[in-house]
Amino acid sequence: MIQRIRRWIDGAARIAAPIMMALGAAAASAPAQPAQNDKEDTMTLQVWPSQPPADCPFPPSPTLTGLAFTGRHAEYTGADTWYPSWAADGDLYSPWTDGKVGDLRSNSGAPEPTTGQARIVGDDPLNLKVVDASLTVSPAAPYAGRYPGGSLVYNGVWYYGTYCLNPSPGVERDGVKYNWPWVGPLVGFRWSTDGGRTWTQPPTSPERPLFGEHALHGEPVRIGAPHFVDFGRNMEHSPDGKAYLVAHGSTDGANRRFAYNSWITGDEISLLRVTPSIANINDATKYEFYAGRDTAGKAVWSGDFGRLRPIARWRDNMGCVTMTWNAPLKKYLMCVTDGTNTVGYFNTYILESDAIDGPWRLVTYMKHFGEQAYFVNFPTKFIGPGGRTLWLCYAANFSSGWGGTTFQSRPAGSRYGMCLQEVRLLGPE
């Protein structure tokens, strides 16, 4: 069995190698200049092959037909979990954890878990500065870890969500060392009115989470690791002034694989919304949950958590999710990572839709992107004027060496940290 797996991995590597070598060569020769040109020479682009599994439930997009890499990239820090929020002052604000920013080290799985925050300054993705890094202690008990989730800066207030994980960052089962196999609940949101220098902790706790979900023993969770939809600077493109969040999860926990619903694996994507304010953000009664569509095809929103319905579903092929509104294209882009067994090769795919609740169409399915990329998102600050050229933000290859698997940097620049890759959306214009 091991030999067959190795032969399969070697075959995949041989297929990807020419493409990745070209990417690396492009990166080495790329000039360091601002990346807002939306008219890249198509001869320099390297298309990542789309290889969706046969049971992919999403039809191909007729308008966005693939993703190409320009070869320009930049990497920052030695920590992961970067979800930049574009504030009114023009800077990006992001959580981070499990690594170092400058001389600070965060560990969300420590006995006293810490989560980090920082400001990202600059308009050129190739020349950014990560400043004002700091740490916050956030208890996890009765869970073993507490991690950054949805982060939003709106009208001068920074809302910073955290969620729990269990039972530990290294769990061995059936010969596999898993990483946090069970996602826990969204605890709530701390907030800051001074750019992250000081924080007010939420009235909620891991024992009393915002939406009342619990998962100490691997029970299914639907809103465990939500992320705010990126509507641009100070949420300028929100359709109704509300903040929307997407989250991966599951409703079926019976007779499942061990890590069926983890920090990076799941079955479905849920959508919820709230009018952002300090008074509302930790009040579950102020939230509305997507509850499907009525007979006229219009989205139904309900304050009843029990009526929550997914906007997308693919059993054992979903995971961590982010969503961005691409204003020039008038499209929602959704990045999903299928984290397989939580420590192996990960798959990233991008979906597009004209509406925030779908229907969703496949732009590309990038098998083994990274080769283990995760927390993938498109920051709106770096979307070009025409919407076709933009930047992927992600971390990669955290478990290289576990179980004898050493990951390569594919595309070049993929590593543990905040990675930025310039890409172009393909298709008829």
C-alpha cells in the first residue's frame, strides 16, 4: 500500500514539476514593482491545471475559466492565520498565530493560548511592512486550543473572533498523526477601538459560546471557524450595510472518518449576517442565518439557528472557507480548502457566483496547491482595476516532515508564513 501511495505521489509530482519550474523561473526574473496592472502579458502566465474529482458538484464557470500565476510573489513573517481586513485608514489589519512576527511568538495550542494581531502597511504586495504586532491571551478550557477566526475592522472598531479546537495538535490514530481533528465552536468576538493596542474580551466563553454549539467529543459543528466576507475598504461594498460571514462545518457526525469536521475539513458552507456594532457582535439574537430560498427563488433569512441551510455542500471535500466580493467583475469569489487528513497534501478550489448565496460555479480545482496551502483568501485591497489581476494570500506546508512526507514549495514562495501570489483570472472578457 505504501509503495502504491508513493508511486501515486511521484506521478503527481512529475505532472506538476514542469509547471512549477516555470513558475519558479518566472518568480526569479520578476521585477519588484507595484502589481496593479490588470493587463498582464498572457505569454508570461502559468496556468495551474484544474483537476476536479469526478463527483465535483459545481459546474464549470462559463466566464472565469481558470487561474494563472504571474510568478510574482512575496512572503512575510513566520506565522500563519492571516485574514486581512481593509480599514478606512487604508491599512490592513489581521490576526495571526502559531509562529513568530518579529520577536513575538504566538501559540494557540499552549496551556495559556495566545492569538496575535498586527497591522499591514503598504500598497504594493511586494513591499509590505507588518507592524504593531501584539499578543492576547485567550483561555481555551475545556477545549485544548483557541484560534483566530473572523476578523473585521469597520468604522474604527476591530472585531476579532476566536474558535476552539480539540483534542490536541498531535493525535495519533490508525497510524496517522492528525492535527486538531475536531473543530469546536465560535467563542465570540473581542473588540478594540484603538487599532489593537487594547482589547475588550467578549461576554461569551468556550463553555458558553456565541451560538451554543459544543464539540468536546467530535460532535458536528456548523459555525466553528467563520470568516467575514471581504467587501472592500471599510466594508464599502456590503449590499445592505451588514457584515456577512461564511463558515465550514457538518451536520452529520455518525459513523464518519476521524477528522471529518476539523479546522480544515468539512461537508458544507454556511452563511450568516449581522449589523456590525459593539452591542450586536456578541448577541446571538442579532444574527440572521441563511435558510434557503422561497418559491420565487429569493434568499430567506431567519433568526432561528435551527433553520440554517448550507449555500454549498460536498461531503468530505470541503473545509476552511473565505469569500471576497470582486467589485470590478461583480462576482463573489469563494476559496475552499479540502484538508484531506489534516496533515497531508491539501487541495484548494475557487468558486464564483453572481449572488452571495450561489449558485456556485467552479473556476479552478488546484490539486496539491502549495503543496499544502491553507487559510486561502483574496484581499480586496490588491484587486486590480479590471478585477482580473489579484493576489492570493495563504500559508503553506506547516506539517512538512510529519509521517515522512516533505512538501515542496509549489508554486515557488509557498512556505509557512503570510504568502502572497499574484494571479490572473482567465476567461472571456
